[in-house]
Amino acid sequence: MKLYGEFTKEDWIQALEIEGKSIPTSFILHGQWDHEWNIATWKEILANEQWIPSWNAIVGEYNNNQIGFANVFGGPSASMIAHRFSVLGTETFIQTGYFGGLSHDVQYGDILIVTGAYMEDGVSQWYIPNETMVYANQELVDKAILFCQKNGYSYTTGTVYSTSAMLMETSEMVKSWAKQGHVGVDMETAATFAIAQKFDRKAVGLLNLSDHIIAGDTFYTGNKERDKIEKETDNKIREIALYLAGLHLKE
């Protein structure tokens, strides 16, 4: 009898009752608590030949490319998608979502192109033991930077601290993470990056500043202007993610 960590591509194809042609070449994982609106949005984007692998995910066609989208929250949730599809053969994983700001240099509306993640998410250590940092694919980072420059999108690059317990954050913790040089804190990126590295896949992160915690902001101190900026930035990140997801078609 095999257990999940021993499943091969063929085992997952049988378990999920799919055909090889249904496997997406790229998967976008979006870190957010609320999922219903995101799934509805991506059902419209991935309009053709849709497949629902789980309650929080959809696979469909975009520009003649099979792309997956999943709404995930935290490392364990991200791993349920990234692990299965890495084994199935998905080549590229794009982590989107939000980060808490740890640098006074980053501003609302900036797209954080994540170059690496500190592994305190509780999942990544299982995939690359004895490491504390895991890194993005440099080619994808460079392509994302060029896309932002070409389109005039405000961006920054840097690392995030991936945590497993957002509600346990304190001011002292945040200050210590900032002193380590991290631009932000999130919950999923380290897991997604580590799983991609384990299975020799490519991964990158594109995150939106949701709460500038080093400046004293929280989710609960927002305003209409901040909400507007966040929505506009989400649209830009979605555009970049779709561009990166289709890169293999041009290679």
C-alpha cells in the first residue's frame, strides 16, 4: 500500500480520475481567507474546458494554455495544491496574495516580486529539511520585473517571512523580522517555493501590500482609498501572473 508521499504521477492521475491533457502547465495559488469571489472571477478567466480538482481550485484554458488557480490560506492549504500538481508535472507555480509590510520603503500599490522566503510556515521544512530560506526562480523574477517596467507598474523586490500563525504577531516580532531585512510577512510563499524546489519546478511570488504593519496599520485600519489601491494592484498582479503562466508557449 502506498501513502501520499509515495504517490507517483500515475497514482495521482488515477486518484483524481483525470487524463494527462487535463494537467495544467502553470498553477496560480492565491493566498486569501475569502475564496468565493476569487473562484468566481477565475471561472470567467479560465472559461474553456474547466475542471474542478477541489472545492478551492479550478483548471481551465487561457490563450490555448491549461492554467490552474487555487485559493489557499496558509502553508498547509498551499501544499495540498502545489504538491499534487508538482508530481503531476505542472511546471510553474505563481504565488499571489498579500503581505504585511515590514519595510518603510514599500508603499501601498507596490507589487512585491518575492525573491525568497524565510521558512517558518510549518510546511516547507518537510520538503527541504535543514534550510531556513528558500528562493524563487530567478528567470521568473527577471521576467516579472521586465513586465512591470514595460507597463509602468510600481514594484519592489525582496524576501518575505512566511509564518503559520498570523494572529500571534506582535510589534516586537515584526520589528525583529524587519531587522532581518525582510520586506514583508505572509503565510504561503515558503511552502510553495519549497515544494517547487523539491520537485524541480519553477516558482515566484507576486504579493500585494494589505497591511503596513511596521507603520502600525492592520487589516482593521483600512479605508476606501486603501481598498481602491489594493483592488487596482490585484488586477495588475493577475495580469502579470497570467503572462508568466504562459511563458512556456514562447520558449
